[in-house]
Amino acid sequence: MGIRSFLSKRKKSKSSTPTENESVSSSFSQISRTEIDEYECVFKKFDVNGDGKISWSELGAIMASLGHAAIEDDLKKMVSEVDGDGDGYIDLEEFIELNTKGVDETNVLEDLRNAFSMFDLDNNGLISAEELQKVMRSLGDYCSIADCKKMISGVDSDGDGAICFSEFEVMMSGSSSSLSTILASTNQD
């Protein structure tokens, strides 16, 4: 499993400094300010120590929390695949580039399926509120079952109380009613 599967975007509330944004946004004029902010929020989830870089150990911790343990050599290889400046870390610009450059539809669909499977803990083809809560907690977001049900209801087009892959795909394509947008508003309540 490649690094793209673990560095997929998850939108959240905005919180970044203008100087960081200006330097990053000048490098990525083809993506919107909102998308840059969203990538930065995801980046900060991986950058546990807040030093502005994702190390192989931080990547390993996130993967392990999602039930995908990897050995040190594999983690270092994943980081080196993205590390454009050769410093041994993934910085915000490299992270954004990873998520926006040279992605073909086949890879995007595979990454979506991998991301979906991380949430679909019982492999029944649906993400329930309970599964969502477990994954959110493993990522450090502590929300109630009621919050998870509220998030799901925002993307649950068939009204079954769960998210199927097609609903997940719509959500991740950036629709305005995405789970992550709802997550951001829930966290502000």
C-alpha cells in the first residue's frame, strides 16, 4: 500500500498563518485557497509534533492507529518517494504536491477504496456511526455517536443511516455537503 492511501485529504476547519499560506499558495496557483487550507489541516494531523514536517515515525504512528503497521524501512521509503528536497521529511508543499500532481483516475479510485476500507471496519460495504467514531478517535478526534450520526446524515443520500462507497465517493469529491465539512462545523459547536 502506497503513501497516497494514507495521505488522502480530509477537510476540517481553517487554521493557518498567512505567511505559510502565501508561500504555499504561490507554488500551487492551480488549486483554490480553500483546498490549500484543507490540505494544511490534514497535514497538521500527521505532523504530530507541530514542527512543519511529517517524519517517517509520524507517518508510522498514523498508519498504526488505523491498523496498518509498517516497518521502519518501508516508512522511510514512503517518505523518500515524496521528499523532493531530500531532507528526510514531508513538508506542506510536498504533501500538497503529492495530493494534487500526476494523479490518474485509476489511482484516485484505488485510494478512495483504500480510504473507505479504513472506515468500513466490519467490511460490510457501509460506514456506520460506530465505525466512524472509532476511526475518528484513532485519529485524535473525540466525537460522540450523535455527532457521528449527524455527520453521516449530511451525506447519506439513501437515508439508511450509513455511508456506502458511492456516497463516500461523492463526499470525497468535494461536494458542499461532505462529511468533512460537517465534521468541521460539528467541532465548532
